[in-house]
Amino acid sequence: MKRGLVSKRTITSDDPRLIEYMTYVGDNLNRSVSVSSGDSAMKIAAVYRSISILSGTIASLPLYPRRKTAKGNFEIDYSNPLYNLLTWKTSNRLNSYETLESAVIQTLMYGNAYLFPKMKKFDYSELVLLEPGSVVYDDLTDRYFITDPKNGVSGTFDSWQIIHFRNKNLDGSKVGLSTIQYAGRILNISANADEQTLANMKSGNKQKGFLTGGSLRDGMGVYKDEQVDIVAKRLETQLANGDSVMRLPGELNWLPYSISPADAQILENREFSVFDVCRFFGVHPDKVFVRQNSNYKASENSQTSFMTDTLQPLLTQMEKELTTKLIPKKNIGIKEKIEFDRVALYQLDPSGAATYYKQMFEVGGLTSDEIRVATNREPKEGGDVLFVSANVAPINSAKIYGEKREEKTIE
């Protein structure tokens, strides 16, 4: 089947040629790794934790539709039908947290994640997360071909009809490549090291060594190689069984060694592959519970770096994709937008949240009532007044120069 087939706009969603084409392209072009490869990668502890921290953090952030007010700020639009979809339940199958979490996981593991907005009476009724491998994008026609019987979605759709989150790629196209594909080499090393360690543990990490003695000559008091081999096999069996006392006949000696050079290299690979995995996913080693000689300040800086360098690009991409696909074109950025509440990142840290609210209160950024509502407390009478700190004054004011300044002014 030739790729040029999809350039013909006369193809319908039930055309057998399209079904054949989707099977071909879906198996060979769209999916950079198989599901089994993704599952294998998730069995590596550092990968699982990196994926978990990224998807869980993003899914935990409040996501709101916002509308511009007469005063110029963007407030949460509670009346927008998208509000319930983005904050509570996106579809009949998944709630908003599960949808965003799975979308981030699919983006990182498979390279792409797709949401299909369903309409009902001219309003959005569901945001359906499509199954991996059920979507094929054609660059020639800028269309998506979908066959997802599980979610009941099939057909040919223009690009503006599908919400598409993609991972990094090398050619600037809409189809992303999975992080697993980029990190394949280091993940293979890490997986092999894990398998070898498991093999060692299965044998009880039995002691290894050399059996010396014996001779090729057949003489009194000297063992033949065949006899030494028999003793070696018996000794290996006893070591595997965990026997603590073993007998060596005659002049045979047992010389144990603690760890082989290969085993030492495996341990080293296991240690450093964790850092490489963290580099690929943009997650600080602290978040995958790697012991380091770092202090509290370094950990605090790593959290800031995580928010600005890792989360910010992902959040921005998702915001722009959701806004451009769900908001009318004439209102994008001017009257409406969809945005994550990044302040929630600081609320996860009580100390950081306290500092943020204190500073915002002292510069008149938030009232005490707004702070109480944000922290799930009941507003109080008089709490809707803005305050500013009075500890500073203009440099030429009487407060700075005192009476001398006042006398000079009188003269």
C-alpha cells in the first residue's frame, strides 16, 4: 500500500483502503516503540519513578478555562462547559486526573497522545483519551485517521479537531518520538544490569572461587583432572545449597574471591544509569530517591529547576494545544484561554506557600480573604481590603529627613 493513497480527499472513514492503510502505517510509522517495550522500560525503577513524578505532578495541577474581565485580568470561567471537563470528569471512562496523567505517560512512552473532543448540542461533552496505536497522522493532508473501537471513535478528522500532545522529534513534524527511543541504549544497559543482578540473587549470591590441586600425572597421592572435576561439581552443588561446612580431600585447596570484575561493572552501571535516565526525563535524582551528598539548599534549587526547566515547557505546550483546539479562534488569548494554576506547585510546600502569600499580601497582590479562600478557609469581615507595607518611603520625603527637611521647606 502506497503512502500517497491518503492524499486523495475522497477517502471515507469506512473505506477498506483506509483500514488497510491504517494497519500498515500504524504498525510501521506512527508508533516508535511497541507496548511491550514500554512495559519493559517501566520495570526499570528510575524510569517508573521519572514517569510517575512527571505525569502525577502535571495531573495534580488545577487546569481552568479563563475569561478576560473588564479590568483586564483572566478569571476562572465557571460557566464554561469546559470547566467540569478539565477539573472533574473528562469522559465516561476517566476523570480529569486520570486523563491528564495517562496523556503525559503516552506522550513520554509512545511519543504522542491524542484527545478527541466530543460535542453535544454545540457544547463539549467529553474529552476522550484515544488508545495508543489507534491514530495515524498523515503529513500530506494534515489529517488524522482514527480507529478506536474501545472508545467508539473512528473516521477521518482535520487537525483542528484532534488535541495532539507530542514529544520531541528531529524533523519538526507533528509526530513525536518516545523518550524510550532516545534513551534506548542506556535503558538496555540498565535493564541488562538489572537482569544480571536478578540472576545473581536467584542463586543466593553464592560464593565463587578456584579449586586448586591435582595433576595430569597419575601417581600416589596425586589427583587426576577427572577426579578434581568431580570434586568441583560436588563443591558447586554444596555452595548452591547453602551448606556451611564442606570437605576437600587431600591436597585440594579452595581459593574464594569476593566479586568479579564483571559484577563490579554491573554495580557501577546500575549506579550511573540512574543518572542518565534522570537526564533524559529531566527529573532531578532527588526525585527518584538517589542518595547524594547534597544539602537542603541544593534540594530547594533542584525543585525550582524542575518547575522552570522541566515542567514549564510541558505545561506551556499542553496549554497552547488545549487553547487552540477548544477555544474559538477569534477569542484565543484575547477573551479566553486555558491555563494551569502554577501557584498550586508552591502550595505543595507549606514553607514556600507561606512565603508566597506573605509577599503577595504585603504588596497588595492578594487580600486576606483571597488567601483564606485559596487555603480552604472561610472569609472574614473586612478581609477584602488590600494592604501594602508602609516600611518604605520616597528618598526626599520628610519621613527620611525629619525636622531639618521641614524647616528647609518653610524657608
